Amino acid sequence: MVDHAMEIPEHPTSTGLNNVKLAMWAFLASDCMFFGSLIAAYMVSKGRNVVGPYPEDLINIPFTSVSTFVLLMSSLAMVMALHGIQTGSLARFRIWTVATGLLGLVFLGGQIYEFTEFAHEGLSISHNLFGSTFFTLTGFHGTHVAIGVIWLFSMVLASFKPGLVTQRKSLNVEVAGLYWHFVDIVWIVIFTLVYLLY
Amino acid sequence: MASTSHHGGAPHVEEHAHPDPRQYIRIAVVLAIITALEVAIFYIKALEDYDTYILLPLSALKFILVVGYYMHLKFDNKLFTYTFIFGLSVGGGVILSLMALFDRMF
């Protein structure tokens, strides 16, 4: 077990917890509301398309299952990166963070491929209800993934500057990890509601 | 379990240690198995009428595993859990309310 000391604030706070980490959890809570609204819009409009193409004509479960697996494994890589920095291994932090970012890029590549395929089939964001709600929901999720990838690679670059990414400052990696895992749990919900239960 | 506290009048904060890599890998294997199970259920015609009742709990289980172990909510201070559950409840409430309003329940 990793004995962590990230909850010890550098200066006293009213909660006794690190404010950055608490702020990240508050942000993730607000992002739950944001994605809740987008998912609600998708669920309400589901099955009400007047014109095709319809979800059953487009959705490719084997392909999306692989994308889902890739994103789940990126979460594993992220916790391994956090464990690396918490145990003082900068090398392991870099390897696993790069792995996380690359898996994120693979996921994004899959999403771009899927969007392109759907567009070739005649679906656009303004074509029907499915197009509007699907592209908005998965597009915002993809944007979150892209921001996460940029954040991860920025941390790797920062780690080459002495003192920026250290065991003592591992909370910064943990906060980035929280964001990354959130992107993963949002996809867990999207995969079930949008793909498996279309 | 690690117990932390600091001076300056702030409350005592009790924390548990995070899992080790072996536990992280075990969770990843479970997540992969559940995903494979979900996809298998999607293709089983006999379960077509029940897929919602099977897939939603499986999805919830994956969600809980990631939040609990990878995001460390199981081990961290409960204030983080309460903060997240508040947002999650509002988000989930919006989904259920709108689905009920538009008569779109599962």
C-alpha cells in the first residue's frame, strides 16, 4: 500500500484538506451536471427521429467496445503513473503518463474515424435528433479527452524541468488523474446508454 | 492507514493508504471482464427484453470501481465523496426527471 501524504496542506485550510484537490472534486461534480444535461437530451430524443440514418444503421459495437477497452486501460496507466511519482520514480511516472496520453490519442483517433464514417452515411449535427444529440454528447466528451491528453503531455514535459514534478508535489499528478478518470466514467455511462442500449 | 494532522487550528484529517499496483491491475481485469460481459449480453437475443436491467447495474458497477479505487474515493476523506455525490445526484436527477417528463423511462 502506498502511504500518501497529499492531504497534508502546505498551509492550514478550514477543512484540513488540500484546496486544489477539493476544487477538482467540485469541478467534477459540476461536470456531472453538465454531462447529465447532455445525456438527458439524448435520452429524451431517443427513437424520435423523423428521418434517417438511425442509430441501428450506424453504431458499430465491436469498434466502440475496443475504444472503451482502450479508455479503461488508460485509467490503469494513469494510476500506475501516480503510483510511480508517489514512490519517487520519475521514470515510471513518465512512462505511464505517456502511455495514458497515447491511449487517449488512440481513443480520439477512433472517435474521429467514427464521426467520419457517420458523416459519410449522411449524419450531421443538424440532420436529425440523433445527429444533434449524439455529436453534442460524444463531441464534448472527446473535447474533455483532448484536454486531458494535453494536460498529461504537459506534465511529462514539465517533469524534465527539475523540481516541477516531484514526489512531494504528487498531488498535481493526482488531480490530473482525477480529471482523466472522470473522462473514463463518463464514457462508461455513454457506452451503455448510447451504444449498448440504442 | 495513514493518519495526518497539522497545526494551526484546522481539523484533524484521517486518510487511508491508496491501493498498490497489484490491486490496480486486479481492478482493470475486472473492468475488462465486465465490459466483455456487457458486449456479450448485447448480442444474446434471449436477453433482448432484459438488457436494460442487466446492462445498467453492470455499468454502475464499473463506475463505482473506477470512482472508488482509481479515484480513491473509497480511501480518501468523505468530504470529497459528498461533494461528488451532490453533483452526481443533480446530474442523475436531471436525466431521470426529463425522461419521466417526456415519458421516456426505460
